[in-house]
Amino acid sequence: MKKILCATDGTAHSAHALELAAEMAKKLGAHLSICVVNVANGGSRGPLIYSMEDDQVKKVLDAAAAIAKKHGVASVDELALRSREAASAIVQYAEENGYDQIVVGTGDKRGVSRLVLGSVASDVAGRAHCSVLVAR
């Protein structure tokens, strides 16, 4: 394993995923990249509106990089992706850039909330070309 991509959104669930990704990268000597997907809404007849402002994305990425460095990872890439769908953006970026592992966190969605909201982690695991670690 040489390249690990960890997706984060600034939540506690993604912080746990980030800690695991950092530990793996350190132990394996793998390169770690952290990404935030800024999801786009609207469009066609109205303005395209993203779920976060650019400064919010930067804040999430910087906090994530600090966690990785605290766990001993010397160099971390910070990536801000924009897409209409988070899972597609993560999987596409990982495949196009030769990542061997994707790490994502998952919340505690069950029942109706799982059916209505879906799960980025589940979608990534189902679509990815490489191994996916879903941290819980």
C-alpha cells in the first residue's frame, strides 16, 4: 500500500477515520491525502450553491492535517473536491490518481434515516476500484 485517501467532513466519525488512516500511513510508510467534498446543490435554473464556503473547507482540511501530523504523518496533502455527489467524487479522484486504499467514516444511521439520507461510506465501498476501510 503506497497511497491512502481519507475523506473527511469535519465530524467526529470522520475524525476517527482520519486517525486510522494516519496510523496506517505511518506504519506502512504510505502517502496520505485528505479530501473534503464540497457538495453542489441547485444549478440548472438557479445558482449553483455549495454546502460549505471555501474558508470552511480550508478549516476542515487544516484541522484534519493537524490530526494526521499529531499521529506522526510528516507530509499530508489537503484536497478540496467539488461535486454533486460526495461518493462519486471520492471514488473518481482515488481511481484517477492511483490510490490503493480509501478510508471513510460512518455515522450511526439506521432505519428510516439510512433509507432517506443514504450513506457516503456505503456508496464509496460499493463503487471503489480499491480497498475501502469504513471506520466506525
